[in-house]
Amino acid sequence: MKITLASLAPLLAAVEAFQVSPVGRRSTSLNILAGTDSASERVAKVMASKPEENAAFDKLVKSNFPGAISNKELESKVASILETKGLTPANTLLCTSLCCDELARSLEDDLNKVYGHNFNLGGLSGFPFAGNTGFGAMSAHVPDDGYCLLVHGPHVGITQDGVIGKVERSGIALVDNCCGSAIAASGYVQGITDGGAKITTKLQQFSDFQQGAVQELILPFGKRLNDADNRMKELPYALYDSQDILVRDIVSTGSGGIKKGLALLSGIQINTSPDTLDYFHPLRFDYYDEDGNVVEDLLPELAK
């Protein structure tokens, strides 16, 4: 087959779409968010419309998830900490890998109001299904001399009376599963570890390949889940351990696309009823320099 320059044009255009702009090129980037308000000031405005903290429920959540903090506390501290690193609403691209569930949008929506629209890497259960290609595209969208804030993790529900794996949803009388994808995957894994799984020829279907991947990605944690005192409480941590490996590998592979720096915040989202604050159990808060090296562990700052 004869190869011509014309036939290569679409391929070259696709490659260029993922290349970082050359050093020294005049910046054409726009502020991610217009205005002069700092990230901390924006967070304060977002929190003004949130429910007041419920002391009894706060105690319930933290007794089940030691180390968890309310989203109100999380967002305030993250904005303040990152400001000291130079991350502002004007120079920071928000990137997330969170579950498709609308409840997982709560934290994301708050951060959108602080840093602007996010680049989405995530799919079911919060796994980074956009992978290396998605990260490469996202990196090219970071402002010149700017930063990326990458937030990822699975989520779990807790009802007002402390049932884990369930949550009250607005407009729905039924107390629903949360996370449904994770619970379905847990059932699949339990069927294998308990010996009750049925033989099927449908190992992978395009119409449900993400769920198939979630099931396979937590399969190594089958014994850990079976041995847990509370399977629903252990499930998000098993998911997190799998996602943590994947996301850090994606960041490492694409580290050449990091511009001035990248902050990686990850943990467990804890969704609650519409009348109470959501929570987050932070498990990693790393700062990467422009060379893709982790130069600072910011997690202790969140515990202050």
C-alpha cells in the first residue's frame, strides 16, 4: 500500500492534539475562572448554602470512618493549602475520577464553583476509565505555567441511622444502595469466593464493560472482603486500594505532561442524606513538581 502525506494527515492531527505546547510559545490560555476571588473565598461562598453541621450525625460518621472530615472542612483546608503552593482558580485545571452516581457529583460540583469545570477521567465506582489517553488530553488543557488538581476515589453511603452501603436520596422513598456498582461487584466476587458463581459465556460485553472491569479489579480482594466484620464498610477501601495503584500509574506514565505542578487528593467519599453534610476520608494528598516527582506529602495538613 502506498503511503502519502495526505493519508498521514489525520494521524498527525490526532497526535498533535495530545502534545504539550512548546516551551517559549506565547500563552493563549484563558483564566479557568474569571474574577479576583481566591479559592478560599469561593469555598466560603459555596459553604454558605450547605446544611449546618449535625453534631450527633458527625459523631456517627466519624465512629464508622475514623479520619473522615466533612466536605466543608475538606474543601476549606484543601483550598487554603493549595494557595500556598500557587494554585488559584485562574491557573488550575480540576480533574476528577469519581463514580457516575449523581451523589458523587456533590464534591465535584463544589470544586467546580471554586476551580471551574472539571476534566473527567472516571466511570463506575470511580475507576479512571479514561486512562492514559484521558490524562494526556487533560494535561494539554492545563493553563500555561499552571497546575492540575486531581481528585479521585470511590464512594459509599451511610444512612441517618448508621447503615453503611445505603443512603437516603432526594425525592425517593426507598433507602437506596450506594455505591450500586461497587455492591454489585462485591456480590460477583462473593459468588466466586463462596463457590456459588454461575458459568456464563458473557464474560465481557461492550454495553457493560465498565462493570465487568470493576468486578475483575476487586477480585484480588475477595478474601479480605469475606474476612471483614462489615463487608460494606470494607468495600470502599478495597476499591480505593485498586484505584490508587491505577491512578498513580497513570500519573507516572503521563508525568511529562505536568506543567508547573500537580496536586493529587484521593480517598473515600461518604455520601449522606440531603439534610446533612457529605464527608470524605482523605487517604492521599501528594504534591508533584513539574518533573513528575512527589515532593511533598500534604496529608498531615488536612489533619490539623
